[in-house]
Amino acid sequence: MVEIPESHRRLLEDKVFAMLGTVMPDGQPQVHPVWVDYDGQYVRVNTARGRQKDENLQRHPQATVLLIDTRSPYFWMEIRGRVVERIEGEEAEAHIDALSYKYTGRKPYANRSPGMVRVLYKIEPTRVLANG
């Protein structure tokens, strides 16, 4: 496992929107903005079951997460990694609530819809590029 540089860890701790890159069924890249956090070992993202990100990560469990400091756009970090765990249920629900609080100041997550099942992905960094 690759360490996140201390100099850039704040990008994962602050309210910085990340771009999550996954691979579509035809091999094309898909990039989508996501909320993100870091548990000291894994970069964690949350989505809903059946969304394109979820399907892509299940089929091809590798991802790239790009974080750019909005105040200083030349301060950025790219994290390439592999999915080590996909979690549904209470832990995923608690995670989206925590991300909602981090990014909006509100808890619980306000955009739940009937039948939505949240999915938490843990991504192990395998390569980190940082600038700034």
C-alpha cells in the first residue's frame, strides 16, 4: 500500500470535491464528481446501488481519485488504487450521513429516495501523484 503524503492529506480531510475515474464496459473512462474521505488507510467513496459508478467498480475494481484545491488549483493529488471492499447496509448509510455532514453541514443525508441502497467503496492507494 502507498501512503498519502502528509503535505496533501488535507485534500481528503477538507471539503474538496473529488473526481472519481472508473472504466465503462467498453473501456472508455468515466469521471464523476464525488464526496470523499480517508480513514487513514483507504480512500472512501459512496454511491447508490445500480449507478454507473457502482457497476463500473464491481466489474473493474480499479479507480482514480483526483482532488484539486479550489483556492490553489496547482495544489492537487491523484490517487490511483484498487477496490478492496464494497459495503452495503448500515455502515454505508452511516458513511453517507458523515459525508453529508462534512460537505453540507447537515446530517442525515437529505437526498435518499425510497428503495435506494447506499454502497461504500474502500479504495487502497497503489500510486499517489501530488503537486504543489
